[in-house]
Amino acid sequence: MRPVLRILKRIWFLNFVRRIAYASTYYNKKYAQILKWGFTSREDTNFTYELTDGSISYLAHTVAAVTKKDYQTILAYFYEAMNNIELKEHILRETEKSPLGRYADKEIRFGRRLGWYTFVRIMKPKVVVETGIDKGLGSVLLCSALLKNKEEGFEGRYYGTDINPEAGYLLQGKYKEVGEVLYGDSIESLKKFKQHIDLFINDSDHSADYEYQEYVTIEPLMSDKTVILGDNSNCTDKLAKYSAATGRSFIYFKEEPKNHWYPGAGIGISYK
């Protein structure tokens, strides 16, 4: 085998084909996943998926490092969200009722949003703000965490922003008791916002400049305990740069989807 390989390496074209064939093995599985997704999924944006076991572990370690909480405690909150049957039934019910539901899958998959949920459960924030909510999957998940906190004696409220008047259709029922949507341009909504923000999640207009402007806009509403989660940090370094400019620490978690062609996004975490 080794003599044959030496011959292949000496002949440029054969070596080129050998190297390309080897490199393609890292991606061939994705083609099968794309084909399966094309037949079985209805999503065309904001893709949802589960995380690999390793990715869940890395996310738990990341949240533990930021919050200074035990790794097993973090995992328990992950499974609390994943095993919330009432929440999943609510999402399915509201999805079926909405005209936009035809673009959503019936299987509920939270992905990196498990990290969002766990920050709420640990921080016990009074005010959570998420910009850019789409159908509201993150909204109801965050509100479910706030409802759990309320059962433990910690009041909190969620505010989502979106320029699309049809966004947030999942935020109904008891979840709407602790959350609401501010419709309109996110930065304009943030300029009018007067409450102190404990947890801020950027997931709106995915342009780098707009993202950075959101951070600047909420600066007067933050304290040293405010945590910012950037859902755009897989595309831009704006949260990292904002953190460096304002004396905040920054960590980035890269998610790994399970059995899905999408390469995954992540969570940028800015904290003191």
C-alpha cells in the first residue's frame, strides 16, 4: 500500500484526486442530511435541531464557568427544559393554529437556547430582553424559565422586540402572563425602554453595525451583573469588541447540531 501511495503522490493529478476524495469524506454525510431535511422538514429559516451529547456537555461547562455554578446543576436545568411536556404541547398547539405554522416543524428542538433558559434559571433576572423573536420559540422557553423562578419566589418579566407584526405567535396563554412583545424597530424600542436589564439577548437584524448599536443603546440600562448573550456571534465579532471596549469578559460557545446539515451557530457571552 505504501509503495502505491508514494506513486500517487508523485503524479500531480492522481494525488490531486486522492486528496480531494479524502477531504470530501468530511462533508459527504451532510449531503444525505440535506436530502433527508428536504423531505422531512418544513423550515426555511431559523433552523431548529438538537445538539450532540458532546455539544450539550460543552455548553453546560461554558454556562458553569460564567455563572460559577456546578456542572451537574447546569445539566439539570437543561433536562428540565427538554422534559417540559406542557411547554412542548403548547408550542405544537400554537404552531398548528398559526398561519405561519406551516413553516415550522412539529418536533420541538431547543438547541443552544437551552443555554438561554439556564441563565434565566440561575440568574433569577427581573427583566429579560430578547431582540428579534421570529415565531417566539426562544420567547416561550425564556418565559417558562421565568414561571419556574416565580414558583420559587422570584418575579421576572420578558420583553421581546420584532419589526414583524406577525412575530411571536407562540407567546400565548400563561407564558404571556410574564412576557410581551414590543413591535417595531428594535433599537427604537430599546431607546424607549426604561427598566434595568438583567439579561439581554441579541437576535435581531444580523448586520454587524446594527448589533453593536443595540449594545450601545442598552448600556445605560445595564449593571455589573448584566449578562449579554449574542446570537450573532458566529457571524460577527461585535460582542467581543464591545466587551473589550467596556471592560467585560467574553466567551464564545460553538454549538454542534445533531443529525442536521446546518453547521450550527452559538452563543457569545459578555459578562463582568
